Amino acid sequence: MAIAGGWLIDLGYPDTGWWPLTIAGTALVVVSLRGRSVGGALLIGAAGGFAFYGALIEWLTVYLGVVPWLALTVVQTAFAALGGLLITLVWRWVPRAWPGATGRLVLTPAVVAAAWTTREAIVNVFPFGGFAWGRLAVSQAEGPLAHWAAWVGFSGLTFLIAWFSAMLVAVVIEREVGMLRRGILVTGASAALLAWPAVPIATTGTISVAAVQGDSDSGLFADYEQGQILQDHFDATRAIFDQGLDLDVVVWPENASDLDPLRNEYAASVLDLVSERLDAPVVVGTITADGDETFNSVLLWRAGDGAVDQYDKVHPVPFAEYLPARDFFYPLAPSLFDLVPRDYSFGQRDTVVDLDGVIAGISICYDIVDDDLLARQIDEGAQLLLAPTNNADFGVSDQSVQQLAIARLRAIESGRALVQASTVGASAIVLPDGSTLDSLPLFEPGTMVQEVPLSDTVTPAHALGRTVEWGVILFGLLSIALAGLLIGRGGRADSRGDQSPQGPR
């Protein structure tokens, strides 16, 4: 049941994108943990976690093979096992501590959801900055629950999905509760989730954007001559030179200039030409150096002025853009870690660029998963979000569309339009309500030219920040601790709390 649940959860994410299956899969996983022993909970939590993450991140095998995929999946599986144990404790203690219908049908599912959210919150940031790719919330990016992200953020939406899933389990397993009460509870919860209004977003104007996809063979193992990626993006941009466009900014992807224009005159001359012909600054990704440090950077380039602003990637990817604890990890797999010959430094600059008075937040590729980074962009005045990325390492796998789903939910959460420009796709312009204004086919060169709305609305999700996440975590842990204390003291214990064949242990 846990393995089937993990697989169903994955089917809610792009490319399949059948969002109801994530709810069904979550329900299967949480019910499989009911009535388990400690060892059983760890085993079943691990089984569900491996099935989910193994399917979700199979794109790691495209060029890198099985070892990195297996290593990351095993790490996430270990956390899923511990999360499974926590959920088992909820099923064991909470219904016995609060044995009434409300306790069993509402409170217990809420604490189950809090336990799920707690595990997810930990893996989002730990270890080495965490891996926030598999959040339940992302499965709803194109579903009817996506608007909740603007109210409660990613973790809040995860909690609501897990709560509803656990509630479905509770109304099925509680035989003492009448069918009418069950129906009212499920119908009411469904209506509340679906009918809750979206956060109103006020626009303050528009900006004319041209976002470019060069279809560059720019992956880790690509065989290209220096300057080829730059040439590909120049060629894709040149197609709009003579269209008489009145542009405010041209957005090129991460690594779109494989020659650093700060150190290479030819690259600088190409960007000068693009900026001059289109009469607009160019946002361009490249690799920069400052002394002994190397950065994955985005430059704001103006003809005649050069780089007038710069953002350095705040969240480099561990084991891909840098090797943490290199002296320890490198000897374990030297042939694999030879692929990470240099360690990118963590950016320390601000997270926005000024486009003639319009403030744009910048997220380079994996930056998009970082809650704190997106909050910084809004705090620093971002009126729209730019997400340049390079997805060439993952071929035609689901990775690029999964990343776009995360970006889509970021647009909703922040109340900002978002422009994702990729070297090979998925490239799209997403409106603050999550709808697509424009997009490009995968692995085809092209340009999206659109008037993109601006906003300075502060959504409830941004105003609350991590308050929702911390509130859910504290609610869950305190509820579990208090329930265990009450059961231990014999107070309000009721055997109706666990009617699974194994019984309470």
C-alpha cells in the first residue's frame, strides 16, 4: 500500500500532472502507517518514500547514471522512514487521548498532516541546504488548490493536502461514525478547499519582455566549441531584431553566455549588439570570477555601459555546483566527483535588478525552491520574478516541467508574474494567478515577447512568512507529546483510537 501510494503521489506531478492522484496516494501512505510497530513504521515509511522519490527524480539518471539517483533517493528515503514513525505515533496516541468524533475525524488527521509537513520542512533545508523538490504542494500547481499558495505558502498548502488526505482515511476507518456525519465532513472540507477565493492581485503597470530560448547543447557532457551557447542565443534573438519592438528587457537563460563578458571582449560585443539593436538591457546568465571565487551569475547588461548590475546564485546545488566536505566525499566516488572540479561560491549580493525603475527578482535554476530567497526578493521590492535556468542536463525527462511547476506556484505565492527562460525549455511566462501567458516548445529555439503585468501586492503567504510552517510544526509536535503524556498517565485513554488488526502497542 505504501509503495502504491508513493507511486500515485508522483503521478500528480508533471509530466503526468494528475493532481487528484497525489491526494489518493498520500491517503494510502498515511493509512499504511496505522497500527504499525516502530520497526514496521520505519520500513513502511521507507518503502513509500523510496517509491515516491525514486520515480520523481529518475531524471538524475539521464546523464549521470544510477549512482547519484540512488544516493539522493536513499537519503530522502531515510527521512521518509522517520516521518513514517512520527505518523504512526499520531495514529497510536492522538485518537486515544481525544476519543470523540472531532478528535478522531478532525484533530487526528490534522496532526498526521502536521507530522508530514514537519518531515517535509526538515528535508527542505537539511542537510547541505536540503532538497525541496518533492513538496506535496507542487503537485497542485495546475490544480484547483493552487490558489492556496498565495494564502499559506508552500508548507501551508502541503499541510492542507495532507490533512484532507488523512481525513478521507479517518472517515473510512471510523466505523462508529454515521455515514451522514462522514459525508458532511468530507463535503464541507472539499467545498472549503475548492471554494475559498483567490487572493486579489492588483497590477501597477506592465513591462515589455522578450525571453529567449536558444536550444543550446549546453549540458555537462555536451561537446561544443567555446562561444557556441552564446551564438545559439544570439541567433534566437536576432530573429526579432527587425520587428520594431518596444522592449523594456531581454531575458536570456542561465549560462546563455558560455564566455564571461566581464572578461571576454567578444562576448561583451555580442551583448552590446543585442542591447543596442533592441534598445533594451539584457539579463544574461554566465560564469563569473572574483579572485579565487567562482559564481554562477546573472548580469544586467546595457550597450555602452556593460554590466550595470549583477546577481550571484545564492543557492548553488550541493554535489553538482559544489562538493560539501570535499575531503570526506571525494574519496568515496572520485570518478563521479571529478564532474565537480570547482566549487561555486554562495552569492552575497542582493536578489534584484533595477530595470529603469522596475524591480525584478532573480532566481537561477535551483534557487526557485528556496523559500527564504523568494521572500528576500519581495522584501527588496521585486515587482516581477525572472527565473533563468539551464535544463540541458536532463534531456526530455520530467525535470524541466517539474521545475516550471515550482516556478508557477511561486508566481501564485508571491502574487507576481514570472518569466522562466531556459536554454532548452521548459520556458514560459506565468501570470500571478498561475495561468500561462506564453510558452515555448521544448528543444526548439524561440522567443516569447509579451507585456507582463507588474504588482506590489503583499500576499498573506508573504506577510506570514514561515509563521505558518513553524505553527504547523509546533502544533504537531506538541499534540503528539501531549497525547503521549495523557496516554502514559492513563488519562482519557480509549481503545477506539486504533482498531487496526494489530491493535495499539
